[in-house]
Amino acid sequence: MSKYNVIGTRVHRVDGPDKVTGKAKYTFDMVLPNMLYGKILRSPHPHAKILSIDTSQAEKLIGVKGIVTGKDTLGKKQGIWRRFPELCDEEMICRSKVRYIGDPVAAVAAVDEDTAAEALDLIEVEYELLPAVFDPLDAIKEDAPQVHEGVELNINVTRHIEWGDVDEAFKQCDLVREDHFRCSSQAHVCMETHDAIASFDHSGKLTVWTSTQAAYYMQVLLADMLGLREGDVRVIKPPTGGGFGSKFELDSAQFCASLLSMKLCQPVKIVFTREEEFTASKRRTPMIYYTKLGAKKDGTLLAKEVRVITEGGAYTSMGATALYLTGFFSSFPYKYPNYRYDGYRAYTNTAPTSAMRGFGAPQAVFVGESQIDMMAEELGIDPVEIRRRNGMTPNYEVPGQANIQSCGLHQCLDKIEEHIKQRGKLPPNRGIGIAAYGFMSGGIFNWFDTPYAFSAAVVRINIDGKVDLFTGACDIGQGSDTTLSMICAEELGVRLDDIRIHAADTGICPPDLGAWGSRETLMNGNAVKMAAADAKRQLLEFAGAKMGANIVYDLDIKDRWVHLVDRPQKGLSYFDVVKEAIRGKDGEAIMGRGHYTPHRKGMISPAYSFGVQAAEVEVDPETGRYKLVNVTTAHESGTVINPVGIEGQLEGAIMMAGGYGFCEDQPMDNGKILNPSIGDYKLIRSLDMPETKILEIDTYEPEGPFGAKEAGEGLTNPTAGAIGNAIYKAVGVRIHDLPITPEKVFRALRAKEQARSSK
Amino acid sequence: MKKELKLTVNGQPYELYVKPGTLLVEVLRNELDLTGTKRGCESASCGACTVSLNGMAVKSCTILALQADGGDILTIEGLAKGTELHPLQKAFLDHGALQCGFCTSGMLMSAAGLFHEKPTPTLDEIKEAIDGNICRCTGYNSIIRALSAVARGEYKEQR
């Protein structure tokens, strides 16, 4: 029998009934009395000075209630890296210069969306076009146009990571490989586009309902950009239709709706069109990789050197973090004794690049896992074996960077090896490729400079035993409301339906940094567990007194039964204890508080997940077309809190990461994204989806709640690399740039054939 | 010039006046406040707006409201009968076939259309029926498992 009653069980999502019946009200669905509709005018030019804006014709249009331009703002620039003011570089409405096609220049509020859209056409903006730069390798040339004044060579951020003696180590290697890769961009494609309803009232308070991954960040950033006190800004996250990294920065829907509402004292709603979602929200960071890997004959990896240049787009956004993490995760999941990373993020006149699920790691893993397979082949070593020889193990310290506690990489490798054996001899043009990976369970870095704990929770037990759980965690679909309710119920010793969660409303919930960096299960989970333990302790004090138990006995609560741990049959009903405890506290409900901030856990994350994935492809050598047949993953997340949730994360990651490897891309022409619609942007659909299999690995993470760690983003890391390696196994061609389209496979096959016939 | 439109939605007859260019999805969401039906694109390519029109799954953003005049429409709000969830809804909950939930209404209505036509669809028919519905969260396989369980008769309608 499991020692747990709630965690590890298969439950319905707590928000499931509302979502399957259509009752769940997203920001997209909400209508407030007297509400206006806003639209944003965006730059059609990649780089231009704004000479003048004439809104007079638009103002005359019947139904238009207000127009704002950069002149109506405080003239501030914002960003998430608030510890570094020079990296807060984004105006929410441009005042004097636009830097990409989609940069906001004005916003209109009108009685309906059609009127607002019509008004946009009547706003006259006079631009002076400036030379623009699109490719990061062009942007860092001496004579390149400057995207931001005073930023030398358009280099926005640099990152350096180093340990050991890399140059000396390469001299000792039997084999050194140098390779070059390019990783493409990717759109998040949240099914609910960015949207917000802002309502400013005459008492000076602003309430914003918005589709966000970080309600607390939005509260702080809106207050700062609008000149309000944080406490006068309340951000509420209704059910949210996906985020994937695109919704934890301040966006123009939130800002423009708020600014217009402050001007008009009426609620204003702005919803991004799908085209705006593709062109004017952020996207995965494209990266150019130069990587050098050195090994001994026996496959021991001695040194790795990585240089990366990323296409930053027009603003810093979270791209600085992606630059850092791609460097850190390029060393994963191996024990390199010597490692050096230099990353450069270049400003370009393209849509800003930022966080997307995996946050720089999918790029690192595609490159690293392609190269390690190439190395293994050249050394004549099996791909599983080379990974086993160098893979991280529990309690490994990444020199000067990170302390890894739990690590199940070797179990994952064993399981995947077994899986490959079971598949037996494959028919021609079929291949299985593998990729190993690891990921963080939330970031330790506090570039946002919050003075609050990273996560916090409050538990209130009411007279009927029902528990209100207050947390700032943001459920964007990944299921944190369910997982955190499960943690609360388990710790308190009640049932899941005893919990009612209130999340992501800055007016009533404690601050939380939000749903990014795979942080909610570990960080918010720890806060919730602590709050529940605090509340439980108060109940047990009453129960202990009531039962007159010898004080050497421990009490606990399981499944609503308050009892002696050593004599579980001796106890009291949870409901009775709650009633008496509240009476005994002079009628005060039982309140428990918890918080979590990682301490003494290195620089990156308090815990890391690990895994190995095997992708099987079948290639048509005539056309280069290929099919993803099967994707099998051995992933370890520590203790599994919510098994249904983890399955969903895993399979969903394969759709998204498989898309990154296979078909998703954002081609551009002079800074213009050419496929800004769901019809033109190719996504994996149900008929393309491979068979998926999960191989369970048991680990226990001492830092996590009940031993749990992340299961959200890490799963996005391996698939592109595994596909690349599978294609090579199937037909012997290596694709160095993402996505691995059938066309690229076809061309590589032809090139290979020509090379053979010309010999 | 607005025109008269008669519709039955979830068993309830309505008489409305709409502009000729109004889409069915706009009438459902904006006039009848049935916001369970979503919109995820402007190119009829995501399936989030799928409803059942005279028993057939249709994308309600591809139909002018007036084209549906006299039609019998079922939206996600009409799928459950009172407190009793529809078998498809139960199967979705059991199999974790939803995450953010924004595609879920359309996904369920596409499935309802399939089961209306074929009570015991094959695996390929299930995959084809939802191929027009984009889900960015689940990777589809949990949805396919849920629908397969319904096709196997594991969820009997209790009516």
C-alpha cells in the first residue's frame, strides 16, 4: 500500500468540470458593464524613426472613446531583468523609434472592435525609415545599423561560464570534433492569444484580468510603468489558455488596456488577433552554435567549448536568461571536467526572442546530443554507452555552478537501452535516435529583484473542515491548481475534494514568481506543504490535549482521521477536531502559512530532473518525407505527485518539441514573419502524432515536496535531438539546422548520393 | 440592415436580428453569451469554435449566422444533461484529455459529431475526426485514448 492517500493517485483536474462543460470563463470570454474594446496600431517597418502621429481623424470617428500614443506614457522602459536597468529596454508604446514590425505606436478604445480597428486606419504616422539588420551575424559587424543607441556592435548581453582548463584538456584528447549548428525560432501558439481587461476606477485603483503566467510580475510591472502603487494594482488570472513561456512578460494588451482605462475610467478589453500573436508576442530564441568536443579513445569526454550567438530581436525580454541557460544546459547531463561557454545576444530588427518551454535548453540538447552521437560513431562506441560513461550521477557538483542531489540518468539510460533492444532489428529506412537531458526545477536567480519569498501559500481551515488554499501560483493549463491541491490535501491528511484553491489573484493571494522555469511543483509545492503543515500542527495541538495522549506519541492526520502514529486506530474525526480547535481559538479559523526561497543550492536551481528519450522515425528515401513512429521517454521527476498531469506534460511536450524538430519555423523576409496564421504555421496534428510511451523511473528529491521535482519543460528538451539522431540512423544523413524538414532530408540524401557517385 | 434569424440552440428556440456578415460563432458568443465555444484563429484552421449543426460538427467561424437559419445547434453548454455529464466529458476527465481547456469545447464537439455519425469509430476515424482541432497542450494521445474508451462502450450514457 502506498504511504500516500492523495499524491500519486489518478485524479480529475480540479478545473476539469468547468472546462469540459464550457463554463470556465477565460479573459477572452469576459465582458464587463460599460466595457470598451481596444486595438493596437503597430509598426509596419522593421526600423524607423517616428516623426509625427496624427490621431485627429481617428478621434472624430463615431464610437472612438480614447487614443493613446507614446506621449501618454511615463516614458519608461521595462524588462524582467530589473537588477540591470540597461536591460530594461522596452517601451510599451514607442515614443520616437520603432525597432521591429509589430512594435506598438498607438492604441485606441472604442465601443466595439470594428470601430477600434477602423480608427487604427485613420491614425497617420509619419516615419523616417532607418536601415535595418536582421541576421545576428550581420548585427555584430562594425558597420551594422544600431538597433539601440550606444549599444556597441548590437551586443545586448554576453554570458561566460567556465571551469577546468579547457585548452590544456583538448591537447590531451584523442579526438576533437568541431561542429556548427543553427537552431530556429518557434512560436508558442497558445490557443488563447494574449488578452487583458483593465478597469481603472475613480478611487485610483486598477484591476486587470489577463491571460498570464505570472500575475505578480504583471502587478509590479504595471504599477511601475503606470506610476501606481503596487497595492493599487490587482491582477487576476482567470483560466488561461496556455502560456509556454510567452506570458510572463508585460505585454501590450495589458499595458495599453490599462493606460486607456486610466484615461477613460471605463473597462477596456484588448485581445491579440492570431496574427498579432505570431508577430508581436515573443518567440523562441534562434541560436547559432559553434561547438568543440574532445574525448579520449574510450569515450571519456574531457572538454567542451561552446560559442553561441543568439538572434535577440528588438528587446532584451527574457532572451538574456535563454542565453545563460543554453550555456549552462550545453554541459548537461554530463560530467565535463573542463567546460567553457561564451554566449552573445545580438539585437536585431526582428520580433523579440525570449522564453519558450525549455528556455534555451532544447537548442542546447539538439546541438549537444547530435554532436555526442557523431563523436560516438567516430570512436566506435554505442550511443547509450558513451552517455553512460559520462552521465551525471546523484550528488554531483557542476563545478562552481550547481549542486545536483537526486539524479536518475543512469536508470533512464538502462530503460531506454532495454526499449531499443525490444524494438529488435528495424526494417530499412527506420531508425531510433536517442537524446539525454536534464532540466531545472525553478530558477534561483532573482534578476527580477523581488523582495518577497519566491513562493508563498496560506491555508485556512473553516468550521466544516473545508480548506481554502491561497497561492500565487499560476495554472496556465499545466495543472498546478490540481498538483498543489493534492500536496495540500496529503500534508493536511484530508481528501482532495476538501480543498478549494484560490490562485493567482494578487488582491488575495501571496506573491509567487509564477509559472515559468518549471518552478511551481517544487517551489510553490514546498510553500503549500509548509502552510498545510503549519495548519495541521495547530489541529494536532488540540487533538493531543483532547486525547490526553502521552506526549511521547506522535499524532498525524490521514484521510480525515486524527490519530496516534503508532496506534492508528486510536483517534478522532478530523471534522470534530476542526470544530473544537476553532472554538478553542476564540472563533478564529485555523490559518497556516508557508513560504519557500531556495538557499545554499548553487546558482541555478534547487533540483534537476533527468531523462532519456528515444525517437523512432521511418524515412522515405525518395522524397525525404518521414514519419515519427514512436517516442519513448524515460523521465525522472522525483516522486510523482500527479501522474495524470505528468503524462499530459510528457505527451504535450512531444507535440511541441517534435514540432520544433520536425516542422515548426518562422521564416522571415526583411524582418516580416511570413507565416503568421495557424493555417500557414505548421503544427503537429492528431494524425501526425507518434505513439508515445513513458518508462517510469523512481527517484526522490530531498529538496522537493514529498520528493518531487519538475516535469514541465525538461520534457521539451530531447525530441529535436532524438529526431536528428534517428534520421541519421535511418538513412545516414545529418541535419545541422532546425527544423529537420523533409526537404532538408531530401537534399542531404541527394548530396550524399552525388558524393558517392562522383567518387 | 439586420435580418431575422431563427435558431434552436441547446434545445432552446431563439429569434434574433443580425447583420448579414455576422458569423455563427459571433452570435453564439456575443448574442447568446454561450462563451464555451472559443475562437483561436481567424483562418478557420484551429477548430476551437466547433459546434454541432443539425448533428454535424462544423466550425462556427466558417458559417454566416444566416446560413444556419432554422438550424438545430448544440454547443458545449448543451452536452451535459443537468448534473449528469455526457460520456465524452466523463472520458475526458478520466483520461486527462484537457489541460488549458481552450480547445476542449471544440474538441468535444468534433468528437460528438463523430459519435453521432459512427457510434463505434475506429482509431483512424477518431484521429481523423479531431485532426482539424489544434491542441497545444496535450499532444492529442490522451484525447484519442478517451475517445477510444467511449468507442469501446466504457462510458454508457445514463439518461
